[in-house]
Amino acid sequence: MDKTDVILSLLLLSNSRRSYRELANTLNLSVTAAHNRIQSLIEAGIIRKFTAKISVFASNAIHVLIFGNSKASQLHDLQTQLEKHESIYWLTVGGGNYLYIGAYLKNITELESLVGYVKKTAEIPEPTVGITALPFNAPIGALEKFDKRLYKLDYDIIAALKADSRKATSDIAEELGVSAKTVRRRLNHMIKNYLIELSIEWYPDESNDIMSVLHVRLNPDSDKNAADKIAKKYFPNVMFYWGFSNIPETYLFFVWTSTSKELREMRERFEREPTVQSAVPNVIFTGYIFKTWRDQIPQQ
């Protein structure tokens, strides 16, 4: 992938219904070029599905990331075991058997059970457990400002888009027996109020590029927006990051580079940032995406 492919992927991760025209204008490409790049990413297995589900915000889910060194001698069956847990949606394997496991909890009382399952199944004796500070893509203040109500038609629309979030509005309308105008209005409402998550199943490890996680520790007296400023400064090499409400000053920056040299330089640049205390990279080798209880909500 090149920088344009990375930015294109990130745009689709945040809203997989963006039109080819919007993508083309954002990236200064022709519509045909934008379409061809998406097709190339699909053919390479980097983009595997365009997805839709009820958002973290609307489902009141709590996003948890568990990470640490696994003592397992083999990991080839681990994804099968983790997939059985209804809350675990993501597994990424890094160097030195270092694992990153993402999960969505229905409520915080499930945390102890989840951590116990991960410790036993993934053989991580001393995991770090981070509760992300904000729902994915939701701005500060979202919990107070946005309308969380969903109606039966909204659930039906999400279900119709579940396996193909780029499905035409007219096709959804025909499937549900309503007008295209109604579908468009409800869909726009859900997007505006962060009630629907329109994304992609993205496997960047299928490319020849280097995907890494930078474990960053910020200075305690850093500006509260320091992590965001760093992410914007190094975009698109920094694709996104997570901070944790229960682990102050600790951040995981997900980084794309095309060479090992570029990764080394990225680490050095991070270490020179006045707000950064330490930056330790871990190269990602492979990842897996699983279905969770959130995927079942529209049908229920």
C-alpha cells in the first residue's frame, strides 16, 4: 500500500458508505482511480467486507483492550478459542508473542470474567487491561449531545447493511418495503448521531508494509490533547490511537510504515517530542476479526 491506500482505508473504516466521488475529492483522485484502488485492496485481501452494526455509543458497550506477552508455545488455534467468547471482536499478534485483544462489554461487571478468560485461554499471566476513554469515532460530549433512540426501521436498515454497507439505498428500500427517501433520512439520522457503525473488515497484514503498535508514555504534565496533536502531526503514518481512562498517560499508536528504516525514524521522532516520555514499537504480524453480541442486536 502507499499513503493514498492507507488514507482511503481509514476513510472507509470511519464510514464505509462514503461515495466514490467523496473519496476521490478527498484524495484528489478521479472517481475511476478511487474505485480501482478499492478493488485492488479487495483483490489483495486487505479489505474483506463492508460492514454495518449498531454503534458502541448506541449499544452502551464498553470498549476494552487487553494486551501482554503470551506464554503459549503455539498460537495457531488461539483465534478459534477467542472467537467463542461473545465479547471478543479482535486479536492481533505482535513480535515476541505479544497479543492485543479487543472486546466489547455489555456492562463493567463482565470485566473480571473476560480478563480471567483471556488470561487462561491466551496464557497471558500479567495482562494490561485498558478501558478506552471514548467510543470509537465519537467526539467529546457525544454522550450528552446526541439522540440515542433507535426505532424498528433503524434496526432493519442496519440488518440490511450488515454484510454490505455499500448497498444502494434503493435496494434497502425495496427489501424493507419503504421509500428510498425514508431509508436515506433514517440512515442520515443514524450517521449524524453516531448510532450506526459503518466500517470495513480491514487486514493490512496482507500487504507487504510494516504495521506496528507504538507503546507511548506521555509526561504527566502533558496537555490533555497531546496524543491527538501527535497523531495529527504524523498522519497517515499514525493511523489511529487509543488512550485509556484507567491508565493515564498510556497510549497505543497504530503505525504504518513501508520500511524498517521508516519505522526506526518514526520511533526516533516520537522520542524527540517534548511530551513523550517513552515510545516502544512492536511489529504486528497478523490479525483476526470476530463477531460479537453487538452483531446480533439488529436481528434481536
